[in-house]
Amino acid sequence: MLNIIICGAPGCGKGTQSDLIVEKYKLKHLSTGDLLRKEIAEKSELGKVAESYISKGNLVPDEMIINILSKNIEENNNSNGIILDGFPRTVAQAEALQSMLSNNGKEISVLLDLSVEKDELIDRLIKRGQTSGRSDDNMETIKKRLEVYEIQTAPVSDFYRSLNKYAAIDGMGSIDEIFGRISSVLDSKR
Ligand code: AP5
Ligand code: MG
């Protein structure tokens, strides 16, 4: 069983690479961003609260996201494994995840950390913003998301480094080249 975390700055390619990983390794994709956008589209109470954070480029509160994710992990308890995209994003979320998984007799296999140059991140997100309809794909919010990432999310890497479950992936280049780099790490973990 492979339980993977894919992380990195906004626009680094988490969603794009997750789709390829799911196809090859038959894992269940859990993206907290996608789960929140579904709530927003359904205009649920949770969606309304989430939108007020997302559109400003801030993280939604840990407690809210941990609740959503633990429900989804429970529901996918019998899958081949999971790929977590955009979670954990704070050290508190990483700690909560450790106990969620160990309660189910599971553990993280590896965290894939995609690194991409800042100018390239901004280019990708501005381009996507022309068609995505996402309230956070505009220059002002992109800048805020990148700041929040550096302050709140980058420390999550150290958490997994200290557990020896960290793999840095060069996220520059073509989608296929990057997937090749990821595959060689995952093949060594199977
Ligand atoms: P989330 O949805 O996770 O967004 P994000 O981290 O900002 O990342 P993106 O989805 O924008 O980018 P990506 O890395 O998936 O890249 P993609 O593959 O799309 O989170 C959104 C918000 O929700 C957060 O800001 C927060 O408010 C909230 N949230 C979510 N999770 C949370 C949590 N755990 N705790 C608290 N709050 C949370 O690629 C980007 C673009 O580039 C695409 O157009 C793609 O086609 C293109 N592209 C991909 N790869 C390449 C390549 N190699 N070359 C050229 N273009 C490429
Ligand atoms: Mg994404």
C-alpha cells in the first residue's frame, strides 16, 4: 500500500501530477482544495466559510480541514492507498494526520515535495486564471498564497524529513519529465 503526500507551492503541479499517479498506481486522490471547491459550488455553510478564506489566499482553519479529511480517509479505508494533495499544510495538520492514520494501522510512505521557481509558478497560475474560474487565481491572491505557503506550509517538509519520509522533486520541465522523476521515487517504495 502506498500512502503519499504531494506538496509544494501553489501552481507547482500537485493536481496535474496526482492525476498521473492515480492512473499508474491506482490510488485514491484526496485534494482538500477540490473538496472545499465542491462545498463552495454547492453553496453549503462550510463552503461559504471556506470561500471567505480561499478568495483572500489564506488557509482555512485547521479544525475545519481536519474534520473534512478524516471523514474522507475513513470512507477510503479499503483503497489501494491514497494520495493527499494539499494536505497537510500546517504542522498541526501533519500531527493530526499521523494519529488519523495510525488509528487505522496505516502510515505515510513518502512526501513528494515539488519545487518550482517563483516566476514559473506565477506564470502557470495567471495562465490558468484565464479559464479556471477560481477566485484565487489573480495576481493579488497568488502573491498572498505564495507568502502563506512559505510561512505556514514549508515547515511541514521538515516534519517529514525528520521521519525520513521526504523526497524532493524538481518540478521544472515538462509534465512527463516530472512524472518520470516521481515514478522512480514511488517505484522504490512499492
Ligand atoms: P489548493 O487547491 O490546494 O491550491 P494550491 O495549493 O494553491 O495549488 P493549485 O491547485 O493552485 O496548484 P497545483 O499545485 O495543484 O498545480 P496544478 O497541477 O493545478 O488550495 C486552494 C486553497 O484552499 C488554499 O489557498 C486554502 O485557502 C484552501 N486549502 C486547501 N487545502 C487546505 C488545507 N490543507 N488547509 C487549509 N486550507 C486549505 O498546475 C497549475 C497550472 O500549471 C495548471 O494550469 C497546469 O495545467 C499547469 N502545469 C502543471 N504542470 C506544468 C508543467 N510541468 N509545465 C507547465 N504548466 C504546468
Ligand atoms: Mg491543485
